[in-house]
Amino acid sequence: EAGVTQSPTHLIKTRGQQVTLRCSPISGHTSVYWYQQALGLGLQFLLWYDEGEERNRGNFPPRFSGRQFPNYSSELNVNALELEDSALYLCASSPGTSYGYTFGSGTRLTVV
Amino acid sequence: KNQVEQSPQSLIILEGKNCTLQCNYTVSPFSNLRWYKQDTGRGPVSLTIMTFSENTKSNGRYTATLDADTKQSSLHITASQLSDSASYICVGPDFGNEKLTFGTGTRLTIIP
């Protein structure tokens, strides 16, 4: 069974640019979660999607947004990138419950 | 505000030795508590999930304990191996939604 896949694995952007990160959940998982992990810090909750709807979001500005597609894959968009957006962005999926929470390997974003 | 605090921040031990990592939480009401292992630059991988009724749970050389009265959990690693070098993250849920509260982790380094 394929795990949670994220793309790209790494990317470098300049300040002010926009970026889109992608996540494919485990087959059968309807919930997708996005987390930000800045260097040396704990994971910070960004967004939760379930059945195509945004169910909850963390304490991040509106320039962080996303969506979930009918096949349950998801995108995270970050506009007007700032240097402090440099982090590992992790996607996780679950079958709609708080158990079975599986993470992808993440996308390392560097903003210069 | 729910918080999860871990200690020590970092730990270095010799290969083959045992170690214990600590987690104190203030999640209320308690639903479940998880331990994850995160290799550098990778997504966290679940080690154990403990419910309120469990006070110990093992996964190979990893044994998690839980004291719901004192709101403390520990992760004990026996006969450490070089591959155990990673960050170990304690996670408590915000009951009623999907926003997990992540500790900042303990960075464990195993030296030969």
C-alpha cells in the first residue's frame, strides 16, 4: 500500500513569490492535514480537509490556503512568501478519525 | 491552552544502553496520547497510541507508559541501536477536533 506522498520534496523560492505544495493521501483516507515544522520547532497545525471541505485551520495568516480535490488529494498554497515561511511542510492523512494518522515525508521549502 | 512539554530536549547515549524520554501534558479532557519518531528531514512515524484506559504499551524495543493522574507519559527504549537516532515527539489531541498538540520533541543521538 502506498503511503502519503508529497511533492516536490524540496524547493527554493524568493520572498514575495507564491508556492503550491501537493499531497496524495493513502487510498481510502478522506482526511488530509497540513502542518508546518520550522527548524528546531514543533509541528504547527495549518489546515484540515475532509470530504473536500476545510474543517479547521490553525493560527496562520490568510495567505496560507488550500483545497482538497474529489480524489481526496490536496494542495497547500502560500502567497507572498516571507523568509520565516522556510520550513518542512508535512501532510498527513487519516480515514476520517483521529486514529491512523500517517504522515508523508514532507516538502522542504526554503525562502531566500 | 493545551500544552505538551518534553524532556530532555536532547540526549546522547551509547549504543546498547537504555533510555527514557518524558512527556508532561495538560490536555483536558484526555482522549489519547501518541509517540512519534521523526528522522531528520522526514515525516513523523507513529510508535504508539495510548488511550485513557491504557497505562503501558509496547512496540518492539519501545515501551510507552501513561499516568493519567499526573498527566505524564514516558517512552523507554531498550538496547538502543544507531538507527534509534531521531527526534521523539509526544502528541496530545485537542479533544473534539483534529488539531493535535505536538511537543517540541527530544533529540536522541546514539553513538557507537
